[in-house]
Amino acid sequence: MGTETEFGISVSGHPHANPMVASTRLVNAYATATLKARRARWDFEEESPLRDARGFDMSRDVADPSQLTDEDLGLANVILTNGARLYVDHAHPEYSTPECTNPMDIVIWDKAGEQIALDATRFAAVPGEGDLVLYKNNTDNKGASYGAHENYLVRRSTPFGDIVRHLTPFFVSRQVVCGAGRVGLGQDGHGDGFQISQRADYFEVEVGLETTLKRPIINTRDEPHADPEKYRRLHVIIGDANLAETSTYLKVGTAALVLSMIEDRFITADLSVSRPVASLKEVSHDPGLTHLLEVGDGRKMTAVQLQWEYFHLAERYLEERRGGDVDPPTKDVMKRWESVLTRLERDPFECADELDWVAKLKLLNSYRDRDGLAWSDAKLHLIDLQYADLRPEKGLYHRLLKLGRMKRLVSDSVVEEAMHEPPEDTRAYFRGRCLSKYADNIAAASWDSVIFDLPGHESLQRVPTIDPLRGSRAHVGALLDEHDTALGLFEALTAR
């Protein structure tokens, strides 16, 4: 699994600054400050963003330019020694975590991305040009939205229709656990009120290939970044950008569990919700958590109750299919999921120290009570934005953290290490170590390849990394430790 975060960006004192220029300045500043050797380019050769999981390829002639992520537009693009990617995605700086195998690692390398992005703003500081400010949010409240995506490796043999059928109601209800909270209703935020999700109002269809237009609840991009005969990559665009670590942890941990159940054909109940797109918005607009969804089997239930349905299915699945022999990370996801749902059902504000939307709502209510503010007051929109400010001295999330009002799952020291070191149990380890140890000999890299420029070889040499679970420390750690040169490593790899 992995996450991708597009950060909101502004330039202090320059409200009309070009965001693409600002984003390029940020990424290049980080590369200049931290990469002392050759900069590897991104290898676009294996990318296929217009391939649809429903069995066809969209024509490039009708695709929106934002979908053509396989084109090298010459924008700033850095591959990091922790196996991640920092680059300019049109008008935003974007950070993609390395491949991870569990939700706690996602939290660690996601938080590392926040710190990398924050450091980049400091490296980019130039007298007279205005400081760069980043926000980990999903909307400018003027009608524009930018993504916080998730990616999950799924068996190719799993029918895509099953994924759509069983994951759609899960996503409609999941926002009560991982919504980031937002002041304003509607895409432009002009409606008065508070809602659970930053992204819900921007979704228009149930299933589709697009990510910036006609946004679908289930995205059909079929770009596996792995062996296409074995795997597909489920590209999830419906999540919010979370600062609260528990929200991030449960967002990916519960989704991975539900996907496991779908892969193993365990879910037989009809949990489909009527009018999924409308229901998504209705759940988001109901921070009181009382809105009733119409479920396929005839019942009516709240989003929290629907999440309980998935929880109890997972409980039974782990008992029946795994004989109760459950690994510690899965046990922990179940424990925290149960705890959060119990408290949301009793009183959502009991989760104010763990979930973004509840923390934000509690903070906003304190200002409303103190100053008598209506939801239409512009000050509340500013507080909403300030919650997402990455600067520790300015961001309200960071202020709550400093006051001990937000729970953490990982330490600063672990996050700091993850800024430079990759996970050890995926191919990100090979990519990251190669970039760290043989930077001058790495011409390019991507999720599924590392391309070497070696002495004595007229052409570049591609080492495929098509299996996400190979290239781990257990697999290649000794080889990397043994060989001081890229040529020695390459010869050892090709001799195997």
C-alpha cells in the first residue's frame, strides 16, 4: 500500500503567484539542498494512466491533460533515498510514499513526507520572493479540490465488479473515521455549515477513470506498477488528507482488511447504499451522525452502523478464514477501529484527540461559543485553513499536538529516520539504497525499475523491480552491503 498527497501551496505576500512556478521552486530547492550527486530522472516508460480496469484504454484524444501522467513535462521530479517521490503535479507539490506493507508504516512515511515538504519550504526561502506555505488539505474553498490518494495491491483474479460492489458502501461510510472536516457546504464552500469530509462534495459519479473531472467513488485506472498478470493497483481517490495519525492509520488499515475480504470472496451480504454519490454528500453534511442510509438488504442505518457491519464481517473473517491466528498489526487495527466506532456512536467528541474532523469541529465550536460566530463567518474559514498549515508555529493541528490534545502513534525520531531511509520489507528498500549508495550511477528510476548508467556499458541497464515484495532487505541487503560500486552490484544481480 502507499499514499499520495497533493499539498495546497501559497506564496506569502503574493496572492496571485503562479502555483506551478511555486511548486517547482519548492521541489528543486529540496533536491538542491539534499541531493549532492546526480539527480535520477523519473522513468515514465512503464506508466499507462489511460488503461481502464473495465477492459479498455481511453483515447489520448479525449483524455483530460491531467490524466496524462505518463508524459515527461519537464516539471521538477525527485526520487528520494527513502524510496518516495517528491514532484510537481500540475499546480501542486506532491509526495508519494514508498511501498509499505502495513498501516503503521504508512503513518510513518506519510509523516516523513510532511516533514520533507516543510523542509523544502525552508530550503526554498529567498529574500524578497515570499515564503512558500503548504497546507495538508483538499480544497481552496473556491471550487478547486486536490487529492490525497491511496494505492493497494490487489490480486488480478479478483473480479473488479466485486471491488465496486463491496467497496462503494465502505467508502461512503468510511469518512466518519477518516474525514478531515471542512467549513462550508458545496464545492465552492458557500453553503453555511460544517461537514465531515473535505472531498465529498467533489464526487460526481460512482465509477470512472478520471481523477480531476467527474470524480468517481471507485477509480478504474489499471496501472499496476507490478506484474500485470498477478496484480492490479487499486487507485483510491476518495480519501481526505489527514494530519491526525489515527485517521491515517485506520483509513488504510480498514480498507486493506475490507479488500482482503473481497479478494477471498467472503462478503456475501448486500450492503450497497442507494444513491451512493448523493449519500456520500449526505453523510458528510451530517456531523451529528444521525443520517440514515438505505442499504441493499432493506435496512436503514447510519454511517457508523454501516462501519460496524464491516467491522463485524472482518471479525468473523479473521476467525473463520485465519482461525483466529491474526498478526499483531491486524489485531491493532481491529482494536482501534472498534474503539473509535464505539466512541463515535456514544459521543463523537470523545474522538477529538484522534480524528481530524472531530478535533477541528471541537476547535471551531470553541471559537463560535467564545465569539458568537455563525458558520458563515469568514473567520471560521480561516481557522479551517490554519488547521492544515504545516508550519508547527502556525498550524492549529500542531498547536493541539503541542498541548497534548492529539494522540500520536509514532515518534519524531522514527519519522526523522524515515525521511532518509526506506521501508525494509518492500522493493522500496532496493530503490532507496541504490539512490543513496550509487547516486552517480542511477540514470532513472520508477516504482518498477531502477536504471543504471555503468562504466563499460554503452547503453543504460534497466533492473526491473516488478514484484513489490522482492528487493527487500532480506532479499538484497547483503548484496548491497557487499558491493561498493554500482557495477559490482549489477554484475552480481545479473549473474544470479
